[in-house]
Amino acid sequence: MKLHPMIAALRKHKAGVVLISLQIALTLAIVCNAIFIIGQRIDRVNRPTGLDESNLFLVTQQWVGAPSADTADGVAKLDAMQKEDLAALRSLPGVASVAPINSLPLLNSSWNGAASTKPGVKFSDKGSNVRTTYYFTDEQAMATLGLKLAAGRAFNAGDVQHQGFRDNPPRPIVMVTKALADKLFPQGNAVGKAIYLDGSSTPSTIVGVVARLQVPATGTWVNGFTWNATLVPTRLDANYARYAVRTKPGQLETAMRAVAPALYRVNPLRVLDDNSVKSFADIRAEAYRADVGMAILMGVICLVLLSVTAAGIVGLTSFWVGQRHRQIGVRRALGARKVDILHYFQLENLLIAGSGALIGIGMAIGLNLALMRYYEMDRLPVFYALIGVVAVLVLGQCAVFVPARRASNVPPVTATRAV
């Protein structure tokens, strides 16, 4: 099939060709970037935290009239109250283990700092330290959170200290994630090495390396240190406390309902509301609600744009078929088969969609550069642009099929008599 007569015919419909090409180009530009955004959101939602998330829930409570954490006596009383809570939770039927914790992955409540292999390095000294997030917990953290040990050992009961919330005592030993260990000691073997936290001149010895543990924050600003977590064997004493609880399989709901009565029996002077006891599944759902909503919104936008573009192609092709009854009848009278007429309109659409796709690639790159500049979006991979091109070309062929088939079914005699 020669292209010259086809191009000549398209020249007679310049306005329609230009409009549908620009529509395809705009659709391609938006759809490519939208699919890229959807892919990023899906990757973020599905990335593992490092925890064994099943049968895990978090208790957050606050004491009423609690002692002050600004005095040594107040800190001691708060720690005693926290120990009572831990004992009560560990004795509940169906509970496997309990650990005090200042936060959990995806909770968006974090204690951030910096680690260095040299003493006295300030947090602001970029390049000399590595950003990290602290988890303050005890010897049951590994079992409760379901963490996997990559090297060294876990904490034992003798390692655990306690401190006031505003205090900053020395940290004799710590555990770090493998990601943080690899950044601090690229040559490997971080166990037994000393690091310095938050510009301290007192070393902290790494006794164990955790395979993976995500930091609590979920925003794009943590992308550089998503896995840089440090575990400190310390109970934080304040007027509130958090406890991570692991239950035996199938006992999650029962144990969660038993928490409030058990803690009120220990000390009724506390606040426990409907949000005080949350399963980790609920924490994950809340943390990624915005990402899921964005992915759904982008998906709806893509469907609307593709539908509008397909409708435009169908309408324009149907209009052209109505105008070309004579040409179709002449070709049929000269021996053209139905499949030849069908292929003619499909190839014609391919030329229009192809030109729109070429323009759309440039528009997609330009849109991506704008998003990178103003919204800190990553660079659009070529793969997504190719997916967009294939999508609009396939869409065009599907949209043109029905009017093209109708054109191929026009009888030669009927077409010529209609002139």
C-alpha cells in the first residue's frame, strides 16, 4: 500500500489531523508521567519494613499526673511504671513477647541523628557522618519485631539501660542495620567497631547488625537513609510510653482487646483511647493512604484521557468514512477487498498516532523535567516513554477498528449511487 495517496488525502483534513495528533501527544505526555508516578507509589507501598508484620500491634498510652522526667527520682518512678506495664502485657494470654519502643517503621514519629566513625563530628558536617534514626528498646526487640540478625549478637537483659526523655547519656553498645553498617564501614565487618553518635566523643560499640529495618518516616526526604536505623538498648522514661506487642498466631484481635483492661488494672490514671491500640496493618494503611490515593487518582486520570482520545479517534474516523463513500466505492469497484479498506484506515491512523507520539515524547520529557524541578520527582526512565508510545499506538488501532470495518463493509454499488 502506497503512502503518497494516503498523505495527500490527509492534507485535505489538516485541522482534524493536527487536533487528533496534539490530543495523542498530550495524552502520551500525561500518561507516561502518571504511570511513572503510579509505579513509584506502588514501589513505596510494597517495600518491606524489615519487620515480621503479622501478629504485631502497637500500644501508645499516657499517664495522668505522672512524675516529672526532669529529675532523677521522677525518671526512676516512670521507669518503674513502665516495667509494671511491660509485665502486665507480657502476662496476657496469647502474647508472645513485648518490647518498649519509641517508634515503629511507618509511624512518622522519629528520633533522628547522625553516626560517624570519628569523634566530635557535628550533625551539620555533611560527608563526615551518616544520617540515622534511633529505636530505643530492650532485649525482646528482636523477637517482638521479628528482625533478622545479619551479624553479631542481639541485646541481652544486662545491656538495657533507662533514661529520661530529654537526657543524652553515653551509649556503650548499639545495633545497626546492614545499610548503615555498609555506609560506615564499606570494607565490611562492622561488628566490634566503634562509632560516634550525634557528635559525641564517647564511642558506641556495634554488637550486632540487623538485616533490615526501615525508619519511621515515609516522605521523600528520607530516601537517602530509608534503612539507616540504629537500635539502642534503652527504655525511654516520659509521661507516655509505647509498647510493641507480638501475639501468637490467631490471637491478635483477642490480645488487642485485652490491653486496655490489663493496663487500667495496673494504673487507672492513664489515657487510652480508640487509637491507642493499633495493629501494624492499620499503621501501614494509614502511612500509605496518601500514596494509594495518588496512585488511584493518576489511574483514573489515565483512563479518562485514554477514553477521550479513543472517542476522538472514533469520531474523526467515522466522519472521514462518511465523507469518503465515493472513494471507498471506487476502490471496491476496482477490486479492493474488504481487508484492503480496513488496512488503509488502520495505516492512516498509525501515521497520525505515530506523529502524535513523536511530539508526545518531547512533551513527556519536558513535563518530567518540570516535575523534577518543582516536585523533586525522579527522572522519567526511557522504559515508561516506550510503554506510553506502544499504549497510544495500540489505542489508536483499537479505536479505528470499528469505523474502519464499517467502511470496509460499504457495498461498491451503494457507495457510488450515494454520490
